[in-house]
Amino acid sequence: MPHINRPSLKHETNFRTKDGDKWLPFTDDAQIQQMIDAFMVINSKVIWDKTILKSCNRAFANLPGHRDFATVWRDPGIYVSFNPNPDPGLSGITWKKDITLSSWLFKNPNAAA
């Protein structure tokens, strides 16, 4: 599973968008718990369901990099971080093996549904 970026991991991404978006560690316990819960849903609904996993693997293998979903999900170099940008038009950003999720996703309980 990807790492949930926390201060103790000392993971830093130096990339910044022109708008100054950042990849910060999660420090809020409720947000960390939401991430853990989301990862567990992915495990139960995708990883452990071989039919869905097969479909996801095919879709991911067609993306640049040609890695299937299971390979990406097991990659220990992937980190999910927090982006304090409150713009509801921005859900997240990826850069190499880093993913950042925008703060507004954690304020709206229906945003990820």
C-alpha cells in the first residue's frame, strides 16, 4: 500500500506547481484515519476481489508507465500527502510517485463518494 505521509516519515517532495501547491505530511488524526479507512476500502473492494482487480490492472496497464494497479498499490515508494489548497476544483495532484490530496476533500464527507 502507499504510505500516508506523516511527519515521522520525513518524506518531502520538492516539486511545487505554479500556484504553490504543496505536498505536506498529514498531521490531523481524523484525516489520517480517513486515509486509513480509504485504503482499507480499496483493499476490500479492489485488491481482494480478483474480478475487479483484473479490470483495474488492465486499465492501469494502459496508462503511461504500463504498470498494473496491483503493482502500483504495492510500490513502497508511493506517498500520499496533504495539500492545503482549499480550491474545490482541485482534488489532487500526482508527480512521479507522489500524490497530494486537497484539503477540501476532507471537509466534505460526500466528496470521495
